[in-house]
Amino acid sequence: MPFVTSDRMLADAKKGHYAVGAFNVENMEMVKAVITAAEQLQAPVMLQTTPSTVRYGSLETFAAMVKEEAVKTRIPVCLHLDHGNSFALAIQAIKAGYTSVMIDGSKLSFDENTALTRRVVDAAQAVGIPVEAELGRVGGKEDGLSADVDQNTDPDQARQFEELTNISSLAVAIGTAHGFYVGEPVLDKDRVAEIAAKVEAPLVLHGASGLSEADVKECVAKGMCKVNFATELRVAYTDAVKRILAEDPKIYDPKKLGLAAMEAVREQVLVRMKMCGCDRKAFV
Ligand SMILES: [Zn+2]
């Protein structure tokens, strides 16, 4: 199936009380690994790239890779810009073929975030591309973003934000962090249900790498419709490369490293998709 946009996928997830897994990819091997896993489980899938990944490759390169891999499958595949940091980048992603974009104005004031998000929504929705925005601060670091103090999303403010911006999906802060957790994360899971009761747009959980199965399942049960996994895929990939080089330091064929890394990423994606409950949901 060719590219699809994220709105239908996430609306189905909301109706069906499961979440679509969204996996950050950084090269061809990760693209292939994620799509292979999704096809194996017959799951709808979102692949996403951050601005730094886009600088490493390019929007056009990632769009071409994902599109080529997607058309070989029967499952719905969406390519999403994760943590888009400017109006320009969001529009460039759409022009390159991305089928979903995020604009992250969560570091801005409420009014500035609203204005920036509204601007991207107006432009993107004019050409049928859904927009994810973020309200509240997800802790930790991703792509140079950082927040020292966790500021969980306020449900009433979220409702107001949705009314003012007409977003397609909303990333909310409930105590998760990007990157590695130092100690046990303290999640405000009830907050998910409180926000879900006031906001119509499907909710997005960032910073899910390292969360336990129970935490992910509870967040999904309480209303998260998209769950992002990034750091743990990078770890799975790199550990696999280290392992194979430790076993045989004479390896010089990048394909051997790539195959081992792909297998490790695919396995991790399978585990997380089952946790999100999106397996066998490709054709619902
Ligand atoms: Zn994030």
C-alpha cells in the first residue's frame, strides 16, 4: 500500500482503543526493519525522522526510501516529521512527500505555540496533511530539546489549544522523558484519561523508550493513540553492531553489520507493536 496520512490511522486507533507505534528511523536499515516488522504483524505503522536525522540524510531521501519500501507491502505506512522545529521545515517535509508532520512549539509560551501551530495547520491541512502539536513539556533531551522541570499538560488548556489550532493529534506531557531514564519515571497516567476526556484529537505519548510493558499498556488504555519509540531502537541497532564486531573484528562488509542491526531493530519493533495493541490492525 502506498503512503497514507496519519489521521485515519490514529482515528481508527482511538476507536479501537489501541495505539499506533511510531518509530524513529535514521537510515535505510531502520526503515526496512520497521516496515518488515509491521508487515509481519499486519500492523499500521508510522516511521518518523527528527530534524537532526533530516540533516543527516535529507527529507527527499527518507521520503524515497520509505515510499519504495511501503509500496511493496499491503499495510498502511505513514512517514511523519517528528519534532518539526519550524514552519519552513514542516512545509518542506510535505513537499518532499511526508504524509504527516509535527510542529513542536512546546518550548514557546501558550500564545506563541498556538500561533505557530495554527499557521502550520492552516498550510498543511490545505493539502490534506495532518499535524501533531505538543503542549506541556516532555522532559529529557531529544535533538537538543531539553526541559529541566517537567511540566505536565493541563487538560483544560489542552482543550483550549485544540479549539484554537484545529490540530490532528496532540503530544502531551505526563512525566515521560526523551532519551534514557535516570531512575524510575513517575508517570501521571490519570492525566492521560483527564486530557482524553476533554480533547477530541488522538493523544501522543513521547519518550516511551524504556517504559515497562505495564506502563505502556496503561497509557494506551487511558487514551494514548500513538506511542513514539526512538532511543531504544538506536540502542538495539548499535548493540547489534558492537556484538557482531566483537565476535569477528575482521568483518569489513557494511552489509553484515546492517543485517545484524536490522534484525535487532525488527525484534524490538515487534515487541513494542504488540504492547501497543496495533498488531493485526492494518485492515480494520
Ligand atoms: Zn518526542
